[in-house]
Amino acid sequence: GQQVMQIPQYQHVQEGEDFTTYCNSSTTLSNIQWYKQRPGGHPVFLIQLVKSGEVKKQKRLTFQFGEAKKNSSLHITATQTTDVGTYFCAENAGGTSYGKLTFGQGTILTVHP
Amino acid sequence: GAVVSQHPSRVICKSGTSVKIECRSLDFQATTMFWYRQFPKQSLMLMATSNEGSKATYEQGVEKDKFLINHASLTLSTLTVTSAHPEDSSFYICSATVSGGENIQYFGAGTRLSVL
């Protein structure tokens, strides 16, 4: 089935540095969603991208969807300790599998003060 | 809005017992709910899709007789781990989508199951 590959698996940064996580697929994605899971917590929806080349911003977070809809990225500018957690991308398959998400492996972000 | 409550948050049980986990949508109706399993520092593995009023759809490799799912109402789905064994110890998380709404999943807080 559809697989979404996410890299890197781990990222350690100093507070104030930037951070980027990438998701890639060998096939065209119908859409991509991003979730954040704090340590010991549960995933929380951040954003959904649907259109080719789409770029959305949420304060220090910038989300991009590739022109070919085969990759996506999440970029955090000037990380803060509150950004710590695991960031997952996920594809929502749609069709008869409406609602079913295929998650990437996640990127665990550690921010050192 | 879109709050999902999951109970219990933590359970410790003896091997061979059954454990029931509840997932409730508090302020919306959820035709579809999902059950995931997550191992430490790993991604979420979808176990099954729970549909109100019908049988759950299980992912490949998930034993439906071991993980019983019931979705009797638009606000409640339950997962029962039958005859639990130590290898069933894990973090179980449910999620729900708003009926007729956007295809966004709202997650419960999760249940950490430890089987002794």
C-alpha cells in the first residue's frame, strides 16, 4: 500500500535554530496532513495541504506541498523549547478509505535551551 | 470543540484478563473512529476502523477476535483486548472524525496498557 517516508528520524537543535522535516512518497499523494505529538501526549492536528505547490504558515511553522504532490515539508523557524515533540506527516487516502490515515515514521525533535 | 475522551488512561492487568478501552466524542458525532497502537518512539500503527452500526474493518495482521471493537453509538467506540498477554502491552490511541465534517482526526489521550 501507500507508504510515506519521513526523515530525519531524530533531530537535535539548539534553541533558536531552524528545523525541517520531510515526507516523501513514490506515488502522488491526494493530500498531506501534519500532526504534532508532545512527549507522553497524543497527536494533535496541525494542518492539511491539498493543492500542488501549496504553502501555508502558522506563526513560525511553514508547511509546503510539492508541485508533483509527492513530497511535503514542515519548517520551524527559530525553534523554542515548546516545539519539542514528534512531528508526523500523514496521507488521507480518501475514496472508500475516507478518513484512514497513513502516517510517516515521525521526526522526534529535541530542543536544547 | 472536537474533543475526544479516552478512558482509562492507564491500566495494569494480569496475563489472561480482558481489558476494555472506551473512546468518546464529547461534542460531536463520529460515524467513524480509529484505533491505533504505538510503540515507544515509533509511529502510529492503525489497527482498525470502527464504523457506527457495522462491523469494524481490521488492518492486515490484526486479530479481530483478540481486539474486539464495538461502535454502538455515534459517540462511543470500545476496544476490548481479550486474554491479554505481555506482548499486548502498548500505548493504544483512538481518534475520531466529525461526521460530515473535514477529514481531520481528533485523538484521545491514549491508554497505556501494561500486562504482567
